[in-house]
Amino acid sequence: MLSMPRLSFPVRLRYTLSMQKAINIDATLFCGQSFAWSKEGEVYRAVIDGRPVSFTGEELPSLLEQDRALWRYFDCSFDYEEAEEQLSAVDPYLRSCIVSFASVRILRQDPWETTVGFILSQNNNIARIRGLCRRLSEAYGRPLGEGLYSFPRPEELAAVTEEELRALGAGFRAPYLVDAVAKSRILGEIAALSDREAQEALMSIDGVGVKVSSCILLFAYHRLRLFPLDVWMKRIMAEHYPGRDPALFAPYEGLAQQYLFHAYRSEHGRNG
DNA sequence: GGCCAGGAGGCCT
DNA sequence: AGGCCTCATGGC
């Protein structure tokens, strides 16, 4: 219980379909960890790592079995049952969140796209962030047909100016993006760093503070010890865990955060 | 029905 | 402690 999860789990080469709980797709894709997805009717769509992806909830399980990249993206090799079992034992409230909304996944998203998304997220709302990411793709990404575009790589944004980014609607975040492009090589160095070191490295980018760097590390690098504390999570902690530290949920703080946040949003009718 | 503040999943000075 | 791009939202 005190050792890190990835070391203490029994080695399994591959989970089979029957070993997995059905993914809570809506909570996973629309609860703030990604700005890439849309849902039209029953169909989920996004461009993931330069590739158009679409599926219905019914189709996803078999798609995951065939598609290695999506298997990884949806973090299918991680033992969520073990993590949820352990978190459920923390207290009845968290247990009830997990029972109600299982099973939320922590996605393994592209670090660059995640960095840009969360730089844009400050003082902003999800709808506008999504629109901004889409306009960035349309303006500077690679056309993939059917009106879809890849998310632009740092190289594709290298010559883009602050003024052009403001024109897209980035506002005061435009210079932050310019700086992120210039320092994008940091992202390739994160894997070798501890959580703390990685957070410091990310925070050397303008517009990246404690909260944004926590989101990048959790939603792109799968650092589950991170617990992004935004205004909502501060309220949730004050209400349900006054005086307690997020380490209460160790070593799965990030997963606990997703459940607590989703439950709060659902209670207050702000889903999606 | 329009108008207009305050606020939106932070960060910087 | 305040300001910041911009705009959907709710209160008058």
C-alpha cells in the first residue's frame, strides 16, 4: 500500500475485454481533461495524435481491442479496479462518487496539445477553450480531409506571432503560447524528472503555474500523484474534507480529483 | 427584450 | 491585491 502502484501490481501482459469495467466515456472525455472531443448524437469525435477518431459508446470496447494507440490513450493497461477499490476505502463520500460515476479514466494525451490547452484554460471556459483549439488546428494544423485538422506541432507554430494568436481569440494568453512554443523542448525532458522537478520545469514557461502544470502532468504524463487545485476543487475540499490534505488520496490523488470534480459538476447541473 | 456588470476550471507584476 | 482578452450568462 505504501509502494508506488505500478511497481506493486502483478504483471499482466494484456487485459482482456472481459476484465474491464465499461468506461464512463462522457465523464472521461468531457470533464475537463481534454478539449479535443465533441459528441454529435451518439458519436464521439476527435483528432488524436494526428488521426481522426470516431466511435459510439457501443463501439468503443471492441475498437480498443483492435487499436493499440487508442488502447494506450484510454489508459487500458492501468488497474483501475485496484485504484478505485483503494480510493473507495478512504471515506464514504468518495466511495459514493466512484460508485455513481465509475469508471473514469485518466487519459494519456499528447503533452504539447495538453500544454496549449491548459495555458488557454486560465480565466476561461471549456466551450471557448475548445473553440480556440479548433481554430488553432484549422489555421496551423495539417488538413486531414472532411474539415478535420491535426493539432499544430510546435514547429508548425514557430513563426506564428502574438498578434496572430490574439486575432484567433487567445487574448492575454497569446504571449504565453509564443513562449510555450519557444520552450516546447522541455516537454521531451519531463519523463526523466520527478513530479516536483517536472512541475518546476513546466513552470518555467510563461503562463504555466502550479495548477496548469499539475493538469499537464496528470492528463498527459499520467502522474497520478498530482491533484490540480482550481477554484472548484478548493470549494469541494473545503466542503467535504475541511483541513485535510490531498495526500489523503495517495497514491491516486489525480483519479480522486476527477471523481470529486465530476460529482460536484453533476450535482450542480453543469455537465459537459 | 435589450443592456451591462460580474465571472469564467490562473498567472503575472 | 488587481488586472487581464473575450464572451456567454444572469440580473435588472
